[in-house]
Amino acid sequence: MKMMKKLLVVLLVAVMPALTYAQPNNRLLRQRLEIVELDNEDAVGWHDTSVEVFGIAGEEGYWLSLGHPGIGTDLVQLDFDPVYELFIPLGNTLAEAQEKMQEIKAFFKSARKSSMQIEGCLSAILPNPEQLEPVTVTVRRYLTSRLLEFSVPRGGLVRASYISKNEFGSLLVGVKIHRKLHPKQQ
């Protein structure tokens, strides 16, 4: 019985890569091509964040992942969803991605509680460009930090992710450095 389990595991490990390459049109099996990623524990004072700028293998365009959004109201958010992520499309080239990120970063300077709407996607694993929806971006200011809240209303509740000005600036610098290191990459 033990030998049978080992044989089954070895067989699965050997077959999985072949199955992955055998289905090139299956979007969920595509690889994220990371440009810059930032993992920050307790970044904004009450929850951990993981944000990333990436492309998708075999597809055009770049995305900003704002991590796993909380669920709740405008005042209280609970972080317990490990599946869904909030994605913002940044453009088809790295130059467009950098420009879009600079526009978002400039919004940090707006007055407290200022809002704007951009397109985004709340999705599992990878963004779905066919399911873009309005995402409200709101400026939040606290004693020592400035945040942008990216929120999507769903069924009477709000799904929201937060990013600090410092985190966003680090992502933008990472994109700029990546462009300098890889000038041929669009």
C-alpha cells in the first residue's frame, strides 16, 4: 500500500507539467510574470499586505494586484478571503503601466476623503479583463500615514484593499528600475 502511494505521487509529479503545457488556452494555468512585488507585514497598522505589478505569460498588458481585499463596511473590514484579489489594469506596455501608476500616486495628494473611479477586477488567481468593473479609490489620512482605499461594493458589503503612499512609491520605483534593466521589454 505504501509503495502504491509513492508510485502514484511520482506519477502525478511527472504528469503535471505535461498537462500544464498541453492546455495553452487555459488562462488559469498561465504564469504571472512578476515585475515587482512587495510583501509588508502590518503595513498600514491593522493588516498584512502583499501587492504586485505583473504581466501574464502569453498575454499583453500589465496589472497591479492589491492583494486579498477585506470584506465589511466603510468603517470595518475583516481580512479572511485567501482566494480573491483586487486587480487594476495598468496598460499594454511598461511605459503605460508607469504612467498609470504615476497618475494614481498623484491622487495621494488629494484632499482627505476625495474619491475617483477607475476600472478593476475582483477575481481569483488571475485578473479577467472581460469582467472589469468600477473601483472607487478614496484618499484616507491618518496621523502618520496616507492610504488609498480601493473598494468594490458587493451585495450590500464592501470589498476593500488599502495601500500606503510608501508602498505605492516602492512599487513605482520597482517598475522604473525594471524598465531600465530591461529596455527591450515592452
